[in-house]
Amino acid sequence: MRDTARLEYYSAPAMRVPLGYARSLAPALVLGFLLPTVAIYLPFNDPGLNTKQALVALWQPTPFFVNGLLLVLPRIFSAASTKPESDTADGDATYVKNLYRTCMVVTAIAHIIMLAHFGVLDSHVSFAHVFLPDSTRFPDSGAEILHFIFQWDYLIIFGASLLWACVAIYDLSIIGRVKLNVTWLISVIVVGSVVFGPAATIAFAFMWREERMRKDSKVKV
């Protein structure tokens, strides 16, 4: 809040990311998070589920993998670059936008595929069954208890993230960068979360916000 209270925070120069770091974002996310996630769902012969359990355990520290790669990869990309950082002052925008677009497309596809399977594999599986905790009964099995925990985990994490996205966009209206209606903003966020998924909606919100913040590089600070 201390940073966002300063007008300098919303200027184009403040949005710039070191080029080596910007180039590293997508590879770090793919290697550190996407590949371990995909590995969990690969079909293979695993009667005792030992391999599956090992992959799930490997997936847990993926945030550390991503951040570890972000410590190493920028040095590699910076050393391999033939242009001075000053010659590519806005080059980071391309990498950041591509990252937002990739996250948006991948997560939207995953969400839509999941929605398409509701009622197909199991007639009892629905949107409410998957995402909304059942307040009328207490889970009575290990699988149901785990499902119940993940439901609340999901709602809290994405609820907080969507609120963050709303506040981040609304900040632009406070400083006069955009004009928007709060009801419209919340409606778009909610509808987008249901149709395309919260992750894709958050990626789109911050991509749009960054484009608006970079648009006017002559903002007075």
C-alpha cells in the first residue's frame, strides 16, 4: 500500500522489468511449475500409485523451483545478450505480455476442458459439487475430507486473488487513468471467472492493467 500510494508507481518507467529477468519468467514457470503439474496427470502404469505420490510430493515445492530458476536464468540471459540494457528499454514489455497471454490461454483451456467433462465421466459431478463446499453434511471419508479442504483452499486463494485484481484495476480509476464502473468491473471479474476460470481472469486483468499503465509514458510524477 505504501508503494501504490505514490503516483510514481503508476508511471511507465516504474513498470519496467530488467530484460534478463523478463526473459526468464516464461522458462522459469514452464520448467518449475507447468512441467511438474503436467507430469502428475500423465497416464502410465502405476498400480501402487507410488510414482503418482512421488510426483505429487515433487509438485509441492514448485514455487521454490520457480524462484530458484529466477535467480539463475536472468544471469544466463543477461550474459548471452548482445545489446546493452539501455538499447532495449521497452523490450521487457513483449516478454511480460507474452507471459500474461500464455498463462491466460493455458489456464482458460484447462478450465473449459474441466467444465466440458462435468456430467460426462460421472453424472454426480457438477460445478457445485466440485467447487462449493456442502454445508448440509460433514465429509465422512478421507477422500471427502481432502476434497472439502481443497474446496475452501480454492475459494480462499482465488477469492483473495480476484479481489486483488479488482483493487489493482480500480486504483487506475482513482488516479484518473481509466474510467470504470465498480459494478461493471465486479460483474466482468465474476463472469470471466466462471466461464474462463479465475486464473485466466486474473492474468487478463493484470495484462490489461499493465498495458494501460505503460500506455502513457509521459505521466507527470
